[in-house]
Amino acid sequence: WYRELSPLIIGGVFYFKKVLTIWEAAMAKKNEEFVAHIAKRADDFPQWYTDVVLKTDMADYSDVKGCMVIKPYGYGVWELIQSEMDRRFKETGHKNAYFPLLIPESLLMKEAEHVEGFAPEVAWVTQGGKETLTERLAIRPTSETIIGSMYSKWIQSYRDLPMLLNQWCNVMRWEKSTRPFLRTSEFLWQEGHTVHATAEEAEEETVKMLHVYQEFAENVLAIPVSIGQKSENEKFAGAKHTYTMEAMMQDGKALQMGTSHNLGQNFAKSYDITFLDKDGVLKYGYTPSWGTSTRMIGGLIMVHGDDRGLVLPPKVAPVQIMILPIAQHKEGVLEKAKELFAELKAAGLRVELDDRENQSAGWKFNECEMKGIPLRVEIGPKDIEKGSVVLVRRDNFEKTFAPMENLAKTVSDLLADIHAYLLGQARQRRDARITTATDFETFKQGVQKGFVRAMWCGDTECEAEIKQKTGATSRCMPFGEEQERLSDCCVHCGKKADKLMYFAKAY
């Protein structure tokens, strides 16, 4: 009987393998078609970025030139960024306030260096209703001036210090080109403005807030960053010196993710921010400012995304877990899915249940991947029989089976692991693209792939020539590496150098 059945068995196995191969090819083609409208990163990184932003419903272009519309999914990421950062600001003693959008021209002009730095980007209101204004009003490019004028009224004595305020708002900086989240005329941000009695306290505040940004970037956004001081040429207009947080995108370019400025007494003197000190002497205050913006979302996309779309770190994912019932028309499947949904939601997790009947399971899988949802929970009839679910990670596509019991803890642990994995991968990619250069030929080659560490003389003309020859700008003099000396000479001009600088092409 075995000899008689063997041909049938062999034929059946062959037929099954053929059907399986055809099915796998069809699914692969379907997957490719689903993301065919997203450019490949290796082919066209800027187009890939734009495609991801638009196709995942993060944002859209508006009818207002240079401005974007942040759609609910993108704004959900911003809300989570706000929440996480705001908690950190309050823990360091800062309170939120709100200041006017419009700034009188005479007020803006009081700090000449600041005005000169922002002049090309300022948008002006010249008419109100049918009336031509007697004085132009600037739409705030930043708020040092308007806040400084109020501080001069509010601060009288050393007892009023330190004054630690922050505001969440929008700003306007006229842009010639638009790229959602990265470069738009109007964008959302936070700006902290504080006043201190001494130069030492102001410096401590400036550096402390940069470290707050760094901790946030790594522990919330899963983005490794380099922090340090900007060059004189790259510092904020009107600042004594500027500190920055720089991240590397997957194409090797740098993105400034946040800055903190020690303004010294420049703005205090311009806006008469004075206080009566303990010794009875009237003194000027010291004013730091610090800010981050929706540009962080652009960095988030470019650091973690892949050819399937977004890859969102769990702490800023509007949807951390998507539950997908398989064969939901079968008895008990949808009911169990809803039960798991309620359990995970009660545990404080951001979870959704996709019970749409007009889309196939495969289509839903692809949509979850494109939108970067960190974890997918699949449950079907066989899973219910086994008392388990299928868990699929977005970061590495790893699929595991987990018992339904204590599912909330299981997925919470998995989300923490996803964050750690994303941070580790991003750090590996960044470190692999950092070049240490002691000669200009190595410098030029390194700039083509990422960051370059090199000694620099500190001369602004030399800095400008480096940019002209390579397209790279100075990014920061990194903290923790100040004492390291790669050589005694500037990598470009050969003059004596004592500054270790990171250079890169940048967004």
C-alpha cells in the first residue's frame, strides 16, 4: 500500500509547496505594492522622508505658503513630547506662562545684535482691519524681547530671583523652502526664559537644561545625541554663547534638536531687567533661554524610520499596541479581543482595536507597520484555544507567542525592550559614521558619510572656508571630550588649535 500511495503523497507535497510559493510571492508583491509609493531610503532619502510624513498622516502641506498642517497622528506625537518634556521642566522648578504673539518694532529694535540676526526671517503686521498701523508689529520669531520687557516690570528685588518660566507656543520665521517638521515658516515649540542673580547661576541653568534635553532625547525619543558648545559664528544672535544638542540622521546629516543659550546681561541691559541685591546695589540680571520644537518629530522619523515607513519609540507613539482579531467573524474572537483591549487600556497603555470588516488582515498588518505602531497583538480561534496571543514587534519584526494571563505586564516589558533596541541601533549607526580626522583629505571623506571629529583653530574665516569647500558646518565642541587633543594643528589651515569640534553637513 505504501508503494501505491507514495506517488500521491509526493505529488501532494509538491503541490502544497508550489501553492505555498505562489502564496508567498503574492503576499510579497502585495507588501511591495502597499509601500510602493514610499521611496527607498537608499535611492532618495529626502523623498523617502516626505513620503513617510504624508502617507502616514503625520502632516500635510497647507494653502498658506511655507506652512504645514499637523494632522492628528502627528499632533499626537507632539502632545506626548510636550507631556514628557513639560514634566521634566516642572521637576526642575519651571512654570508655564504665555506671552503675546505680536511684538512692537521699537521693542524688538532694543537689542541690535538680536534683531540683525533675525531680520531676514521676521514677518511683519502693518495693517489692522482697514487701519494702517503707526508702528509695525513683528510676528514673534522668538520671545526674548517681549518677555524681557515684562521681566523688567516684574523683577524688583533679589527675592524675585531666580525667575523660571517656560511657554509652549508657535513662532514665525519666513522660510523660502518647506519641508514638514524640519523647515516651515510657522512651527510649534517651547521656549524657556529665566533670570538669575549671578553669572554662575545663569551658566548652571544653561547647561542644566541642555542635559535635560539630552536625557529626554535618549530616554524618550531613543535618539543618541552629542551635546556641546557652538562656535561664535553659529551661536544664537545676541547670546554670550550657545550650547546645542546634535543628532545624526540615517543619511549621515546632522540635525540640531535643541539649543540652550547663555545670554549674559545683553538682554537685561537692553530691557532694563534689574534687581536690588542683598547689598543694596541695583544690578542687572543674567538671562538664559532654551528651546526645542516640532523639528524633533522630523528627527524622530529620520533616525528610526525604514523602507516600510515609520518606526515610533513606544513613549511617543500615539498608539503603542494594535490588537488585530484574526477571523473575527468566528465565535468568541471579537469578544476576546475586546476583553484584552479593556485590560491593556486599564493598565494605562495606549491601545487600539482594529475590528474593521472592510479590510483584510494582511492590509491591516501593513498599515500598522507603515504607521510605526511599536507592537501588534494578533488573536484568532487557535490562539484562544491555546490561551495565548501572537506578539509582533515593529522594530525588528520579531514574532513571539505569549499567554493571555498577565498580558499587560508582558507587553509593557516588551515596549521597554523595543525602546532599548531602537536606542542601541541608532547609536551603532551613528558611531559607525563618525570619522576622526587629523588631515583635511580624511576630513573631506568623512563629511561624505557623517560626523567628523577634528581639531579646529577657532577662526571664523577658517570655519567659512571649510563650509565652502565641503558643505560641512561646525556642529559643537562636545562635552566630555574638551581635553582630548587629536593633534596641535587645525585640520584645515594648520594653525595652532586647541578646540575639538564636530563637523557635518546638516539639515
